[in-house]
Amino acid sequence: MICSLDPVGAAEQEVQPKWGEKVWENVKSPFTTKAREALLLGGAVLVTILVFEDQIIDPAQEESIENKPLGKLSHFGDLAGQMYPNALYVVGMLGYGLIESDRDALGNSSSMFQATAYSAAVTTALKYAVREPRPNNPDRKNSFPSGHATTAFAFAAYIGCRHSLPWGIAAYSMAGLVAYSRMNDNAHFMHDVVGGATIGEAYGLGICHIENQRNGLDGAASKVSWAVAPFDEGAMGQLSLTY
């Protein structure tokens, strides 16, 4: 009598998390992965802005509103922050994955959808909890955090983590344009933008790290991405390191 066993396959089946467990891992990924470093850094920047808001931030934003250095580019920043890049990526990766039977593309589609959805949900909840008046319309009490910055940085963080450096640079540059356009148009305060960017960044990186761990790629090489936007007769920049 010959008995055939497949302990390796059985073990793989045992360690594979269920769908609900995967969702929960992604929801809490900003706190359980290396993304928490981005969360802590963004929180520190946010506190610093609030401390020096009256002395530095408000005068700089008032001058930016008056000069509007982005000009017509601000319109593109507004559009890019309305989830269009996120949606195009999700649909594009889903279509390619189905046509080519590419599991990586299907995973990218699902992960981008989740990064966008979870970060947007957190931002929306905070908007209703904080109820900060908009700078250009005090009757609208949903200023903090910026939804545009949230979805733009969720997109950029995931692209920068999962794809090559040129794509990461392009995505972060777009996110920087989105973020600054919100201040340029007097739609948000700087701390609104930083808060939204931090949430989006944390979810984009967190879900990417979870995905890499499941695929055995969490030790992949680090990538550096940058973003630059005009600010007060100069420029402001962001440097992002993903592992």
C-alpha cells in the first residue's frame, strides 16, 4: 500500500488567512507595518504646524492665496485629487489581470481599491468628528482632513511602493500638486492637507507592505520618491522613503 502525503501543501493551506482576516490586516496596516513610521512622521509634522500656525503658517498661506502661484495648474490638481487616478489604476489593473490571468495585476487592483477606500473612510469620519470650518466657506464644517490629499497620497504611496522609481516620482509629484492646489485655492488649511496626506500615505504603504509580506517580497529594496510644488516665490518639496 502506497500512501501519499503533501505536508507542504497542507501547511500552506493552513497558514493562508481567510478573506475577512485579510481585510482586517489591511485595515490596521498603518499601525502594524513599517507604515507606522510614516504615520508618526506625519503626526509630528502636523503638531509642528499647529504650534507655529499663527507665526508662520497662516501668513505664508495668506500670501499663497493672494498670489496663487499655481495658476491654471490648480485645476488639474483639483481633478487629480478626485480619485480619478486611483479609479483608472483599479480598473486598468483589473482589466489586464482578467485578460492576461495575471494574479499580480489583480492584487494591485484590489490593494489600490482598499488603500483608497480605507483612507477615504478614515478621513470622512474625522471630517464629521472634527467639523472644522473651511477657510473659504465657514458654513462648510468639513475641512480637516483634506480628502483630495488623502486619496492622492494613498495613490502615490502605493505606486511608489509597488512600481519602479520613475512611476513613484511621477505619482508623488502629482500628489504634491494636489496637496498644494488645496491651499492655493483656499479650500484647505495646511494642517488639513498634511493630515490627509498622512492618512493616505499610511494606508498606501501599509497595504503594500501587507501584500509584499504575503508574496514573500517584504525585504525588497528601498525606493525613494520626491514631490515638488511652487510655494511663495520658491518651492516646497517632499522626500518619501519606502522600504
